[in-house]
Amino acid sequence: MNDDTGGATDPHTRTIAAHRALVELQLVLSEDVIRFQDMLAENPDDQFARRGLVKGVLAKVEGLTFALKHLTLHSAGAFAPPGVRLLTPAEEALLQDAAYHLDAKGKASCAEAHLSLPRNVKFAFATFARVYGLDFTLETDRHDGWGAFERTIGVRNRLVHPKSPSALVVADEELSQAQDAYRWFSGEHERVMTAAFEALGRWREEAGRGEPLTRPPRLPREK
């Protein structure tokens, strides 16, 4: 797992650095999508811009999902009271995109896990929400944003592994789906991050002091 925490060992410092990395990544990836949207506003039939938008949307989903997992991992270390683990060993491994196995000689080794993107998104949001003590459920049923997201994965895969010239053509419906997926994911990401900051704000008010956080907002106070 790439580490954007600058080598910091203090869990609070690592959490702050992980959040900063998430914000910086979000700005760059969102700007990429916006540029392709601007190109399409001038020329809606520009296939270069259509392909770029589809790939840009999924790049944002993948990048921010990774960053959210990174933030969750370090937040769990910063929030946990002494002697308490907020994550299971399996969750810690998956948050680092790590898979463990034994070779023919019985030696343990670690490799990068190849995770389904839809499952990874669900896992990232659910684990982040639990670590931050949020009453949050990723919206996958009430509208077709999730479905548009899943279909856009198929379009992106076709574009990066083309088998014919026609495979590089993004149809109007596919472009619309990519835009729906972008709005859905951006909205869900903003919703969970807003909920996290609101929860932390409530915890700070309840704590009544400006000390570093040592537990998630909804963990009971020690008596």
C-alpha cells in the first residue's frame, strides 16, 4: 500500500496526512472529469473526450476509494482506546489491498489483492462509517446511480481492452450513464465525509476540550 503519511508514526499525524492526501487526490481527479465535461460542452460528439470522461469517472472512484480506505486504517489507530481494536485483521489487510497466501514451501507471503471495484466501494464506505461512528448506508437502491456505476465499469473495461475500432466508440447512453455514475459517487462521498466531520464536531463539543481524539465519536466515555 502506498503511504502518503510522510513516514509519520503518531496515529493522529498519520490520520491528518491521510485526509490531506484524500483531499488533494479528489481535487486532481475531479478537475480531470470537469475538463472532459467542458470539452463535451463545446463538442458533444468528441469521442476522445467521451472516452476520457468515462475513464476519468472510474479513476476518481478508484482513487478516492483507495484514499478512503487509507484514512479509515489510520483513523482506527488514532481513535481506538488503549487495548481496543476497531478493525479485524481481515479488514486491516483489505484496507491495505493486501492478500496473504502460502507458497509451495509453506512460506507466508503478501501480494496485492485484486478486489472487485463495486465490492471494494461498499467495503470502503461501510468500514469508514463504522470507524467514525456514523449511521450511514451507501445508497445503492433508491435510484440508478449504483447501476450506472456498474455499467460504466463495463464500458471502461471495453475502452482499455479494445478488440475492434467500434469498441472505442462511447454511445450517448453510455456517456449519460458515466455522468450519472459521477454524480452518484461524488454525492455519496460528500455525504459520508460531511457526516464524519459533523460527528467529530459533536464529539469535540461533548468532550469540551481540545485534546487529540482518542476514540470514535460514539464510543462511550470512560467512567
